[in-house]
Amino acid sequence: MASYAFGATAYGVKDAGFGTFLLLFYNQVVGLSSATVGLVIMLALLIDAFVDPAVGSFSDRTQSRWGRRHPWMYASALPIMAGWIALWNPPAGAAQSMTLVWLFACAVIVRSAVSCYEVPSVALTPELSADYDERTRIMAWRYLFGWVGGLAMLSAAYLYFLRATPSFPNGLLNRAGYGGFAVAGALFMGVAILVSAAGTHHEIRNLPRPRIVPQSLAESFRELGQTVRNRAFAVLMLAGVCAYTLQGVSYAMSNYLYSYVWRFEGPVFAYLTMALFAGVFLAFAAAPRIGARVSKPRAAMAAVLMGAAFNTGPYWLRLFGAFPQVGDAALLPVLFAFFIAGTACNVSGFILGASMMADVAEDSEAKTGRRSEGVFFAGSFFVQKCTSGIGIFAAGTILAVAGFPARATPGTVSVATIDRLTVTYAGLYLLLACAAAFFFTRFPFGRADHEARLARLAG
């Protein structure tokens, strides 16, 4: 379990970099337009739309002495590391158009390589266990390790690579610090992937080995289309688009909100990562217990709505003058309490949603006679990667609507601009959360249906 879950730290590192720092780096440090950076990352999703289902389908049909998934997991490590280092080291002094091409190419390389690891890896979940509740525990461990990886990189960035210096009082604007951040992240991801693949290697002999029938390209596409028309899969995809996009917007806006709205500096960022980890740990402990006692779809719906209330609450209260002001001793304790509760709710919702996706595998097998875990989790993973694409695009649009200046210094941005920024951000967040909650309630089956289906398949 630990070896399997440890691999998720690679995705956590990637997510922390893409979601939290990439827009800020190319906008405030390199000097590109925020809207343009968001558009370029969004365009890279067009490539992902083909890469993710292809990887899922190919891994479902892979035949080797290392099974269906592990060859892909081992092969992804080096491309991820090389692409990650290049992403944070665009050519100095290059024209804006060249820098945008560099950003696009590196984003495609990194995200395609991450797909080659994460899609086969997470597709192992329904293969490792058919138990309705154990799948939630497995996903809880994956999310715990994924968040630990992301928060570890956030801590390293805030406390070491991007710390404040006499030359850069706001260390997030120090271009040189991103070079070390890139190397450390690449090594972390490479080690996590190889340790996870090697640590689960002995399970290969116990995994399902369905018979693979040779087929033409047209037959492959026809089979893929039949698989993804599963209603439960479509519902989870729609819920995921909304839930993960709101997370992507939150990630991309986080450093702007921390630095310009709440004026975080220095060690406050370290306290922030501890608060976020407290929320993740609460979700790790709570989600499996909630899933064992309450309907997963209804629990996911409630978690998303409560998360939205906690995560946007401080911004609405600030507008009405009902929240502690910057400089008030009560600001950090109250703000962090909201962040802990909001993180716990959101991560619980993601864990439950991922567990439901694992349950979809048997629903599809009962209807089509095929095991297509890779295809389903490719769809889920594509939705997650939309958080860094759609999220960055939406964040760039929010900054443009608010009239937020480039290369701004905290404390110099007008109150009117800050208010426009927070209202637009919080309003979009609530809208996406309500849409995600609605789709979660439309998931078509629960525990009893799953158990009956397993009995029929066993028969």
C-alpha cells in the first residue's frame, strides 16, 4: 500500500508547480501577459485530449512479462525529469514568441510523460482490490501521499528556493531560485516513480491478465467509444471537470491571494503548508469512514459544497468588513482555520470521487465484457490535468478582468483592484462547486449495486 501510494507524490509535485507557481513565474518573473500564459497552457490541453485516452487504452492492451501497467510506469521517469527541468528554465533574453513556444512544448512533454505514469499507476487500484470500502482506503493513501509531495515542494520553495533575500524581499520573484526548485522537483518525481514501480513489482503475478484479442484501428476506436459511453463514467467526468477546475483556479490564484490580499511573508508560508497538511490528514482519516457509512455520491456532494463555503468565506467576510484585517493578530489563526476545514472537505470529495471511478470498472465489465481501467482513469486523469490548464486560463482571465498589474509589489495594488479580484474569484469558485455537487448526486449506483454486480461477475 505504501509503495503504491508513494508514487502519487510525483503527481503532487507536478501539481504544486503547475498549479501554484507556473502562472506567477511566467507572468510576474518572465514578464509575459497572464492571459496569454493561461491561453498557451489551455491549448496544451488539446494534445492531452488525445494522449490520455491513448495511454489508457494502450496500457489496457499491453502484454509483457511485467504485466499491463509496469512497463509504462518505469519508462516515464526520465522524460518527466527532463521536461520538468526545461519547463522552469526558458531561454534568457529570448523573444516573447519564442518563450511562449518553449512554454507550450515543455508543458506538453511534462504532462504527456506524467500521463504515461499516472494513468497506468492509478488504473491498478481496481485491479489490486474489488472491495467497495478498501478502494476508498487505497485512494485515501494515494491522496495523502500526493498532497504530502505537493506540500513538501511548497515548503521547500517558500523556505529555501524562493525565500526572501535582500535583493528579493518577495522571493517568489527571484528567477534564479526556480532553477534549484526545478532540479529538486525532478529528482523527487523520478525517485517516487521508480520506488513505486519497484515496490509493487511483486504484485504483477496477482493482477488480472485479460485475454487481448488483436484488432484493427477502427475496431479499437469503436471499442473505446462503447466503453466511455458508460453513464456512471460520464457523470463522474462532469463532476470532476467542475470540482478539479475549481481546485485549479484556487491553485493558480493562491500566491496572488496570499501575497496581495493577505500579505503573507517569509515564515507565514511555512505555517500555511502546515495548515494545509492538517486539512489533508483530516480528509485521510475521515473519507474512508464516511464512505463506509454514507452513500459515496451524497458524501462527495456535501464535501464539495462545504469546501466551497469554507474556502470562499474569508473573501466574502472581508468585503463586508467582518473579517480580521491585515496586521490583526487574529487574522492568521482565523484564516488558517477556514483553510484547514476547506482543504479537509475538498480532499474528502476527491477521494470519494476517485473511489467511485474504481467502482465503474466492474459496471463496465458487466456491460461490455472487458476490463478497461486504463481508459476510465485516463478520462479521470485528463480531467485532473484540466485543473492546471483551465485553471490557469481562468486565473489569467480573472487577473485581466480585475485589471491586475504585472510585476506588482504587495501593498501597492489598489483596494478596488483587490476587491474586483476576490469577488470574481470567489463567485466563480461557488458556481463551479454547485455544478460539481449537482453532478455527484446523479451517480447511478451505490454499495448494494456494486456487490450484486461483483457476485454476477464471479458467477
